[in-house]
Amino acid sequence: MAGRNNTEVVIGDKVIRLGGAESEEYMQKVAAYINGKHDEYNKIESFRRQPADMKSVLMQINIADDYFKAKTQLKELQEELEVKDKELYDIKHELIATQIKLESKEKMIKKYQSELAGK
């Protein structure tokens, strides 16, 4: 089992100590994502006027929205991959069937050529 990592990250001008199985780089990336969202929303005047608790709820909703959109996109990509895999399987099957037919025809040609040569 992987060890527990502890690291300090800065989120919204506050230093927070995080611990978990994830790497320090990953935890810093998560903190950077949250800070990016915070910066993005602080550019919106109506967001800046909200009370702190409402800002927190709006941020949570936005991050949850990002999560569900990413989850939906992943599902769509997985479904697309399954379709492509089936298409690839079908093409390979068709190729093998065509190769078998070709080999059969080549054998027939050789047979006819040897029959013609024997006459």
C-alpha cells in the first residue's frame, strides 16, 4: 500500500495542510484548480458581492458541475471507444475472411495453371 503523503498547499491565501495517498504534486494541482476557480469567479462583480458562505456554495456547485460534465464526457468517450473497437473487430474479421478467399482463389489459379501446363 502506498504511504501517506502530507503537504502544505495555499488555497485562497490560506495555508492548508493536506494528507493522503496522492502525491504532493497531485495535491498542489488540486489546490491550483481550486485557486483558478476562485480567481475566475472573483472577476465577476455579482459573485464578489455575495456573502462568504454563498460564495462557498457557488464554488461547490461549479466544481460539482465540472465533475459531472467530465464524468459525462468520459462516458461518451468510452461509448465511442466501444463502437470504434467493434468497428475495428468487424474490419479485422472482414480482412481475415478476404485473405482466406484470396488464398483459396490463388490455390485454384495454381491448380488450373498446373492443369493447363500438363496438357
